[in-house]
Amino acid sequence: MDTTLAENKLLILYTLSSAKLNLTKNQFSNILLECIYINYFELQLYIDELHRAGFIHLENLSSKEYITITENGVQVLGMFGERIKERKRTIIDRYLKENINHLIKETTISHEISEGHKGSYQVTLKALENKDEILAIQMNFPTKETAERAVANWKDKSFNIYEVLYRELIRDPKK
């Protein structure tokens, strides 16, 4: 087997294991494309081969495809992980450390805008925790501009919005 091919597949497993997040396939692909000299089509081929071999799992949730390492993938990484060049491990580790907050935010909130009745726009805002939906809000807005503003605010302030809703919903009305 070509050593570059084997190393790239191990690097895929290493990245999934090191991320300790449920990444979307797009996020994951972007990490490797930004960090390592590999082209998009080869990466997708490697992902497909690792999926068919049972080393990674692909799952569609809330219109996003998530990619995770399986127990078999962890075992293979444990047996052959030392074959990954230290320089490449360091690059992946540094990227994950520097971008962890952004990756968490991307994987825990989502939004969708669709046209509603009579020119209005329906916005669906979601918050996820460990792939479980913990909050979903659907609201109608009179214009596309206000719908887009709601999405932008959701991206920036989702934690605060969730916190206020939660606190108000569990508040004792007698106090």
C-alpha cells in the first residue's frame, strides 16, 4: 500500500479522534484541506473508503452530514497512529486548539430561512447538544431583511437567548 495513502487515512482517523466534537463532514473536510496538502477529491475518496471499511460513521441530522470515528477506527489508530508524521499531527492539533470555539459554535447552532405566506419569511433556529436538539424556535418575519437579522443575532447570541428562555420558562410565577 502507498505510504502516503495509508498516512492520509490515518490522519483522517487522528483528526476525528482529536477533535472530540461531532463535526459535520464539511467542517471536517475544511480542517484537512486547510492543514494538509491533500486535494478535495482524494479526501472524499478516503472518507468513502474508511466509511465502507467501518472505521468512520456518517450520519445525517438536521440536514447536515456528521462524521465520527468508530470503535474500529479508534483501534486501527491505536495500532498504526505512530506512522503519522509528527509535523502533521502538530498542524492538526494547533488548528483544533485555535479554532475549537468556532467549531463548537458551528456544530451546536443552526438556522433555516424559508418563504412563508404572503411574502413573509419563516425562520427556524436550533440549538444542539451532543447531536440532540435542545431548542427549536420557529418564527415568521415580515421581510427577508428582518429574517436575516434574526439569523445573524442567533449566530452571535444563541447562548444568551437560550439562557433567557430557559430562565423565564422555569421561573416560579409566585415569586
